[in-house]
Amino acid sequence: MEKPYPAGLVWFRRDLRVQDHAAFYHALRSCREVHAVFVFDTALLDPLPRRDRRVEFIRQSLVELDEQLQRLSGLAGGGLIVLHGVATDELPRVARQLGVQAVFANHDYEPSAIVRDSRVRKALAEAAIALHTSKDQAVFDGDEVLTQAGRPYSVFTPYKRVWLAKVDAYYLKAYPVERHAAALAARPAAWRRPVPSLADLGFEPSNLSGLPVRPGAAGAARLVDGFLARIDRYHLTRDFPAVKGPSYLSVHLRFGTVSVRALARHAHSLAEAGQTGAATWLGELIWRDFYFQVLANFPHVADGNDWGASFRPEYDAVDWESGSRADALFAAWCEGRTGYPLVDAAMLQLNQTGYMHNRLRMVTASFLCKDLGIDWRRGERYFARQLIDYDLAANNGGWQWASSSGCDAQPYFRIFNPVSQSRKFDPDGEFILRFLPQLKGLPPRALHAPWEARPAGLDYPPPIVDHERAREETLRRYAVVKKKNGAAKGAAGT
């Protein structure tokens, strides 16, 4: 094949692997020689706390990526060029200095990334350098699964049905990067440096090394192998936080240390063979694509007034708690002091590990919005700071689902009862006791509602709200939505 570019540059971002990498493949196929770069973007890093698990995860994954590139190239000077600065300045600068004619990267769907890429594209164009981007972090892009009228879906179930009808081997096949590795170039001497240390980046070690999280493609591969051995029971175990039920691959999907095509290929094959667990897990991967397309097609969910707006505009009329009372309730929720053990254990898990079980994300989000009456956007932002697997599309989608303001056919009166959720999904209190050991002396049933046992001297707070009263208040609070919907229907009928 004729290669149109003498030299090219692949820009790694949230795709920190060499295998089955769309942009990398297209660069190798299109250029006689290819350089690889990653930019620690100070526009993203500067606002972060100096101990951030995500930065540590990225850095360790880059060390492995650098080693993979060196092995793949077979060159003594092969490897990754790592820069530290503002990406919109650094990327065009290194492209010019390397004398490339094209830069290759994978699509990023977040609003700030779209702005960044637009600026980079303009700066590159001024130097007569092309920017090519490819689909990589989703199976289907935002305009590939549409209604018969050509519109994006706003409800998951019909989207899933069309997604499943459309997917085939073509969409799930891997990009054979290794076949074209001969195009990899050696790094110029000025860039033959190791990946910067955390200290070089202005960060300090977090507690990541003490957590069961292994960065890099090798860490992802171990998780995939382990999960595939138990995926047949996923539908039975996924909702129980004390059980090894989830795949735990969310952080690897977030930073692209695993290919979503490879995961969907495994799940789809097993689901086609009749395995219920695999079909259920494939549904979770489809949810991920769904939220990406929501962000792409309905950007107001993330960029309205710097807060994000409700997918359904009528929900922006909800009168949330405010002032000092709201601040005190929010602080108790953040710190795991609500008096509801499952909620508190989940928040402590998040604060201590950067991870929260998916069932508990729903429970804690519902509790914040519908028991405490706090604006879902405050919870969304807190999760964004704490989650090691934070992804804007999924986080926003999940919080809007919990608050009933998002893409969901269920009405606003779906309100999780934190006690019944606890008794159903952590019946023996095993998860609760991992994070709230002070409750160990209570009988099993009392673990879910300690105030009912009234134990003397218990070092645990009473409930900050009564769930049944809070439920009634939520129905009142959300009545404005019902009124707006009714008014809209009346107007449509006139």
C-alpha cells in the first residue's frame, strides 16, 4: 500500500495500550515512520489534588506503554515521547519539531476535549499538518445507532435493541497493530527520557499501590482472564457488593488500557452461545456506548451554566435544598455520616479506594437526591473528584438516572429505600462491616438499621433523615415536574 505521509505522530490520550488501537493502526498504515507521544496536560492536572490516584494510574500505565513500544519497534531508541505542559501548545510544537505531516488520535467525546482538539487542529493546520481522529473508545459512535427517523435515542431499551441488531464481526474486529510495527521510528535523542516521576509532575504518591488495582494493559489482561472465568454468573452476582461479581474493568476502559472491542467481542460471542451472564454484561457495555452518544448528541447535559443541565429541562425547576442545611447534609453524605450503614459504607469505600460498586452508586445517588433533597450536580461533581474510573458521560448519565432527570422511562417516584436495598443486596452485612467495623456487635438484621436496636454506647450516628418522611418531601419537591408536564400536554392539545 502506498503510504501518503513520510512521517506521522500518534497522540495517545485515554487509550494507553498498543494492541487493537485504532489511531495507532491508521498511523502505522499511513506513514513511512511513526512517532508516539503522550502529553501530561497541565490544563487538566493543575486543578487536581496533589495526591490523585488517576494521575498515578496513568503514569504507571505509561511506563508499561513505553516498554511495549520499545519491544514492538525493536529499536534501541524506540519508545514513547512524554511531555508535560499545555497540550494545545505542546502537541503542535512537537509535531513541528519532528517534521511530521500528520497527527493521529482517537475521538474524545467530552466537551473540554472537543475544544482542545479543535485548537490543536487549527494550530496544526497553520503548520500544514493534518489531524486524523478515529473511533476507538466506543463500539458505535454517536451517529451510528439512530432511530428510523434518523434521530438519536433518548431511551436505553430501544437503543440497545438496535445496537444488538447492528453489531457484527466487522464492528468488533481488532486492529492488527503488530503487523505494521516496522513503521515505528526511533525517538530523537532529545526525547529519549523515561516517563516523568510523580514528583517531576508535581504530585505525591496516593494509596494506589495498596489497592487491588493494577495499572496498564497487563493489569487489564489479568482482570479480563479472571472475569471471563466467572462471567457465566455475572447476572447473579453483580448486585452484591460483598461478592466478587463485577468485572472491575471500568478504570481500564476509562484509560483505554483494554480495548472495548475485545471485551464486547468476548461478551457477544458468549451471549450468542446462550450465556445469560455474558448477555447481561454486554448490556453494561451497551449502556457505556449509550451514554457516550447522549453526551455527543445532547451536550447540554454537561455544559449548561458550567454545571450541566437536566436532560429533561422540566427537572431544572426542582427546588433543591440550599444554604447551611444543604451544606451540612451534603457533608454528612460525603463523609459517610448519614446513619444509614449501606450508604455510609459505600461512601467510605469511595473515599478510601476511589471505587464504588455500581449498585451502591445508584443507592447513594438516590439517597442524596431523594432522601436529602440535594441537587444531583453536587453529587456528580463529588464522584468526579473521587472516582478513579471517572468518566464524564457515564457519571453524568448515572446521576441523571438517579435523579430521574435523564434518559429514563421511569418516573420521578422511583425512590430507593436504603434499608431495603441493604437487606436485599448485603443481607449478612458483610460489605457494611468492612467499612463500619464499629457495628460488628450488632445482630445481623440490626446492621441495616442500627437505630431500631437502640444499642447503648454505639459509636455511630442516628439517621440524619427519616426515609418515609423524606420520600413524601421528595414527591412534593418533584410535583413541579408533574405540573410542567401537565401544562405541556395541555398546550399540545389546544
